[in-house]
Amino acid sequence: MTQKTVRQYKEIITSRYAHLFLGLLVLYGIYSIVTHTTSFDKITENLKRYCYADYEMKMPRNPLNIREIKYYREKFKERVDALTKGAFDHDRKDEAQSYFMNYEFLYDSCRENGNPSYLLARIVEKGVTKREIPEEVRFDYFILGEKTIVPFPEYEKGPGARTFVSPGENAIYLYRDSLEPILRWYFESLWITQPKQSYQFYGDALSYSLYRDLQGTCEAMFLKEHPKNRRSAEESFVEEGFKTFLPTMLSMGARMAADRKSKFPSDYQYLRACLTGLSLDPNHTMFYLLKTGTLYTYTPMARKGWNLFLQRLDPTYPDQITLQKISETSQDILNRLKVPP
């Protein structure tokens, strides 16, 4: 074997090892990106497990598991304390809120009817607004996206217990995830059916309510020029849809802000907020969801308020339920509400 041949073999072998090394380096980089967990991710995951274990202590499916649930709750608590050491004191809500706020998350904790309740959700938007209900109310608000940790009622009773708004200590929380899944479902149905006539935009009571509120957006997007890029079209549809419902949520938030210092039961406050929102900024979709109980599990007192809607506005004739009637009926029921003892 000549020296030239030996040199060529060395070059090939060196090149192969170089390619192999580079290949392994790339694979390691991809693996690191996929599997890397930040300190924030670790804190969030263990906090979520601790909160849900704390919920389970209040509603164990099997009493024999209480000791085991308590064990895991304490272990998750220890893990959270260890991970947050030096960053913030987990047992101090103000410090925890400040930490999560740096990552654009809203954290809150409280006790509802003797049960612990936690909330952790990404902040989509925050601001300050003034509304007249009829008195002028100025309040801070957070629009929250999908929750990482859900409040206790939602965990206990499922997604059907979600609300549109709730009062925090210093701001009103508006829950975008109470409406966004419905908007995405509606968009998907339209994308598949590709409606050509107005009557093809609905097939049931919920889709009809959505069409009545979003008629301009629906027809501009699907009748004038069917979008080619589904992803961007869906995001645009959801954004426009949420803008339509936001005024109602802000009016609801104003009533909650005004009632913050009252001693009204939480379900009574929520009923007053819903009636206020529908009276000042009525829309068909939120009226439909509220009167059917899709988004809230009512106590008897609150359910009585919604039953008045069924007596006054017959859902079997949706065309007769106008925005003006929703507004007038909501205001009338609000005026007739009796303050609970």
C-alpha cells in the first residue's frame, strides 16, 4: 500500500469521524432542547401537583387514600420549598405573585367555602378601565389565557364550572379560556363545511348564537374570500370573536369590582355581574351559555335567577330573542333580585 493510499484512507476515516461527531453533537443539541427543563418549569410543575393534591385532600374519591394523598402533598410541598429557596417564599402569596408576574403569569390563592383554591394562568393582557353600571367604576383587570392550575370549583366539577369573570384582591380576572375553545370549535366547523349561504353557518342553538354575534366576521372570512392559511385564519377569527365578547365581560367585571367590599355570597355576586353584563352589553352567545348553565354550576339561589330567563325568553324561538330583549330582561331581573340574608 503506497503512502498516497494510506493518506487517502486517513482522510476518509477522519472525515467520517468528523461527520459522526457533528451528527452526535446535533442530536445532543436537539435532545437538550427537547428535554431541558428550566427552574420555572420545575417550580410550576411541582406547584401544580401540590395544589391538586391539596384539592384531593378535600374531596378524596376513596377515604382509604387520604394518607397516601397527604404523603404526596407533603412531598410536593417540600419539593416546591426546595426549588423556590432563594427565589421567593412560597408561603407568602405576594412573593409568589411577584415571581410569576416576571414570567407573565398570574398566581392567586384563597379559601372558598372553607376549601383552598389556587389559580395560575398566563396573562394575555392587563389594563385599567372605567365602566358605568350606572355608577362609574374604575378597576384593574387581567385577561387570562389557559390555566396551568385551575380554581377548586373547576377542578371539583370539571370545565363546566368555569366562569367568565372572578374578583381578585387587587384586580378583576377575565377568563379568555371560557370562550376561546368555543370559538375554535365554531371556526373548525365552518372550515370543514365551507358555507356558501347564511343558513349554512349554523345548525344548532349554540352555533346560531355565535353566528348572530359574529355575522360580519363569519361572512367576511368565508363568503367573500375563503382563507387559504388555516392557522392564521383561525387565530384571526378567535381574536375578532373575543373582541366581540370583551365588552360584556368588562361590564361584568365592573359590577364585581363595585361589589368587592360587600358581604354578598360569591354566587350572588356572580349572578349580579352576569345580569349587569348582559343588560349593558348584551350578546346572544354568552346569554345562551349562561341560561343553559354550560359554564357554571349554580346554587339554588343563583339557579332561581336564571330560571326567570326561561320564563321570560323562550329558547325554542331564538329569533324572538333580540339583543334589546336580553338587555331589558337582564336589567329587570337585576332590579328584582332580593339580597340574600
